[in-house]
Amino acid sequence: MKRSKISLALATGVTLLVAAAAQPAFAGESKTKPIMGIPSSAVADFGGAYGVHNWVESLFYYIMLDNRINYIFKEFGNVDRQIALNTQLEQMVLGGPNNYQGASMSAAHADLGITMTQFNAVVEAAYNACERNEIKYYACNDLIAALAPFTRVIVTK
Amino acid sequence: MKRLHKSGLRTLQCAAILAAGLVSSSAWAGIYNDGKVLLTGGVFTVDGAGGGGAVPWATISGYETRDGINGSAGFTYVNLPALQVSFYGVNVGLFDRVELSYVDSRLSLNLPNLQTVALVADAAGLDVGTDAWNSTLGMQTYGVKVRLFGDAVYTSDSWIPQVAVGGLYKDNRNVALIHTLGADKTKDYEIYVAATKVLFPISTLVNVTARYTSANEDGLTGFGYCNGGSQTDCHNKRKVRAEVSIAHLVAKNTAIGGEWQQHGSNLDGRSVNVAGLDLSGLTGLLGSAGLGGLSGALTQKKEGDWYDLFMAYAPNKHISFVVAYLMFGNIAVAPAQNGFYFATHLTF
Ligand code: HEM
């Protein structure tokens, strides 16, 4: 009995290892599939990888100014880590390389009880960040389109 | 008597305190919500429903999300060569699911030919609902809308739109003038189904609505028609008519776009019906007054579909403005009615 349990655990471990080897390391989230696609210029429209990073920094600046949501990030988040991970995630969904090393959107947000109102507050911060970084409104909407499908798993309330 | 008055006053005071309590209490603070993203609730249609200018959308009016309630008030002024219309209304959105609305509209006719009828009718002592100096058509519209499924804004990976079904009940005050214009009913209901989707990659909102109605000019000149210039041979055939709104967002607070609303042909070619009188008698009278061409001028033109081009600007979540150029075609006896539209929508 005991033996079979151990062998099961071993088998699971091997399967996981194989699966991990087949995929890029830490692929916790995959690219969304907006119906109208994302233009190939999307990352460039944000100013390249560097521009995306600047945008994410601005995003967190506006998030932390917004009393409707900042307390959630103070209590449960880690802004430096989230800036790094969001830079990877946003590049990926905009059609850049997939270097995302964080958790899946459902795993990261499942226990936070995020409401639609709070989600929209982050979207408002996203638009403010675009304006502040002089990223065109239309380019900003490409990113909103690319992130929107995550609403389903992020908004749990 | 005095006692009664006093107790009445007390009741009023209690009610006022209660109401104030409700507004300031944390219960209200918990349920009040303005969490939608700018402009995603649409603006205030002439029917009171949330949507564009004339076309109701599947979006629920107000800035509330599914987490609470929000309300709004709207005022719209339409200025066409032969008529002016004011619309005053309110609506409330509940949990981004249900919308209730009310609008009062006043349409002032400014038609020389109809005014002549009014003068003649006055002289002949007939009540046809006109007033030689200011013929007004008033209407109240009550509406309810329920979002069935879908999310217009965030389902960017699916073609499924947000879909809502709505009902409107319209009640005209100037019964006589509606009948003079040859319509069957002065009050009636309309049912619509709307589908709305925001297409972010092209920054455009698309809405398609199907409305089951027999309205003439959105109900402002009644519903259905009567044959033979009397109220005996009347028909109120509702049909499904199409409506489309396209709004392109040029910035997060500014949209430009256009609308099309299909209209019916109930009153096309019908003469204005003066209290069931054969117009020929009147024509003689008008002829002797040097107005021989009038009976022809009193034949209603083919009702035009409504088209408009608009610009909506929402500087913040509490107020928005819409200006539009309207191309409404022929309205009753007035040909080619193009003009301007101004609306303001106050959201709480
Ligand atoms: C499309 C919108 C969003 C995206 C793309 C996004 C992205 C991310 C990413 C990449 C992480 C890091 C995951 C990890 O640590 O492995 C994260 C974590 C987090 N997010 Fe979001 N997020 C979104 C919306 C929101 C909203 C609306 C809130 C709250 C109002 C929120 C609150 C948090 C918090 C508190 C964490 C930290 C969780 C933890 O470390 O346990 N996020 N998010």
C-alpha cells in the first residue's frame, strides 16, 4: 500500500518535471487571444520593453494614489515585485517575448475578492499612466484589449 | 383641522429625516457606486434609456458596476426648422443589471400650414388639438431595461456582445392633435433588444437594436394610423425596426459617431385630419382666403428614418455633453427636417 503511494508521488513528480521542461520556465500565464488581434507594432507603440516598464511604474504610481484600491496593494501586494512581473506580462500580451515568471492571474488574485469597481479603478490608472507617458490612446486600448480577458479570473466578487 | 395639519407636518418631517438618514447612512454609502469607466454607460437617449441619442444600448445607464446603484438626470433640446423638442428625464441603474427610466417630452410645432389649420379650426369652433400660436405635443415615456448576458467592455476575446431587453411605455398628452395627425393610438408600448460591444483595437463601440413598435416619429406623433380621416378605420401594426449606433472613442472622454433609426410609414401620404371633416370644405374656405394650395400642403410627407452625427464629451463622471446634427427627413407635414441637438447628462 505504502509502496504504491510512493510510486504515485514519484510518477507525479516526474510528470511535472517533464511538463516543466517542455514549456518555458515559470510560464504561469499565457497570452490572451483578442478577437481582432493585437497589431505587431504594439510593443513599439509603448516605446519598446523600456517603455512598457515605464508605463508599469506609472501604473503603480496611480494605483497607489487611489484610495479605492491602494490599501489592497499595501496589505497583500509587493509593488517592486509586481512592477517587475507586470512588465513581463504586459510585454507578452502585447506580442513581445514570453518571459513571464509570475503566478497565473487566477492564482495571484483568487483570494483577494476583487470587485468590478476595483478592477475598473486599475483600468483608470492604466489610462492615466498612458497619458502621463504620452502613449497614444489607441495604443493604450490595444493593451486594454490584451488584458481584458483576465477580468474573468481576477474579478471574483 | 389644526391637529391634522400638525400631524401631517410631523409625518413630513419624519420622512425628511428618514430620507436624509438614508442618503447619509453607511448603508447608502455601501450601495452607491460610480465604478464604471468613463463613457461606458452610454449617455441619455430621448427615450430615457441609456444609450446614444436616439438608440437605446444594451449598457445600463449610470456609472454603477454590478456592485451598486447609480442614477442620472438628462436634458435634451432638439431644434429643427419646423419644431423644437425638449426632453427632461431621470433614470436609475441597479447593479449594472436593471435600468428604470422616465422622460417627459414637449414638442412645439412651428408650422405655418398647421397654424393656418389652427386659425381656421379656431374660427370654425373645432377642437383639433392645435393652438394657432403654439401647438404642443407632450409625451411621457416610462422605461425598463434588463441586461440579459454579456459584458460590452471586457470580453475582448469573444464576439459575444452585451445583450439587453427593454420595454418603453409612451403616453401622449395632446390626444386631439395626435388624432388630427392621423394616428391611431396616443399611448402604446415598444419592446427592444439591444446588443452592444466595445472593440478596443479600433476604439469603437458598436450597437445594434431591434425595436418592436408602431410608433410615428418615436411616438411623438402617436402610434399606427387611421384611414379616411376619422377614428373608425384604425390600425396599429407593430413591426420590428432596426437601429444602429457607432461611437468611435478618440480619447477616453470623447466619442464621435453616428446613428440610424429605421422609421415606419404609417402616416405617409395621409392628409391632416381636421376633426373628421372632409378637407374639401375647408379647402373652399381656404381658397377664398387665398390659400388654395393648402390642402396639398396638409398631406403628410413620407416619414424619414432618423440619422444623426454626434460628439459626446464627458469631462468627468458627473456630467457629459452631446451635440449632434440631426437628419430626420420629413416629419408630418414638414419636409426635410435637419437640425441640431444638444444634450446634457448628469450622473450622480
Ligand atoms: C488586468 C488587470 C491585472 C493584471 C494584469 C494584474 C497582474 C498581476 C500580476 C502580474 C501579479 C503578480 C503575480 C505574482 O506575484 O506572481 C499580480 C498580483 C497582485 N495583484 Fe494584480 N493584476 C490585475 C488586476 C488587479 C486588481 C484589479 C487588483 C486589486 C484591486 C490587483 C491586486 C493584486 C495584488 C494585491 C497582487 C499581489 C498578490 C500576492 O502577491 O499574493 N490586481 N497582479
